[in-house]
Amino acid sequence: MAKEFWTVTEVLEFFEVDEQFLKVLEEESIVCATFEGDAPPARKFSTMEMEKLRVAKMLMEELEVNLPGVEIILRMRRNMIEMRKQFDAILADLSKHVRVHLDAGR
């Protein structure tokens, strides 16, 4: 996905869902639109929101997960991604320290 923001129409066409499906996800705060543009501002969805919508649709349609389950899974997924970033930073820092000590021993 190369675009930064998608309109509601683009989202509905891309995911082949109806507006009610999108509205339910917004009401449950599973996805959140931003408002951009001149008056009246248009509802648009960021790349991150598009990814959450993709996962929510897959969970609901393919795995028959209900809305509370989708919310929990997305929260756990976000936490795991954050933990992975922290772990990668720790590994990078550790690698840097090991290189410094190895270079100092030469």
C-alpha cells in the first residue's frame, strides 16, 4: 500500500465491504478515521488503520471472531509489535557493545 490516506469509498472498494461494516468497526474504536481537507473535511484512513481493518476483516470473516475478540487480538498484536521493536533495539545495542569490546581487544 503506497498511499498515505484512503477515502471511505476507496476503503470500501479495496476491502469489498459495505459501509455498515466500516461504521461498526469505527463505533467500536477498532479503526479510527482522520478528517482531512477543506470544509467539510473528508473521513480518511491511514496505512495503520487500513492494516487494522484488514486484520479485523480476516478475523471476523475467516475465523468468525466477534468484535470484542477482534479488539483484544489487535491490542495483543500491537503490544507484540512494540515488544519486538524493543527487543530489536536491545539486540542492536548489545551488538554495538560486543563490537566495541572486540575492537578494543585487538
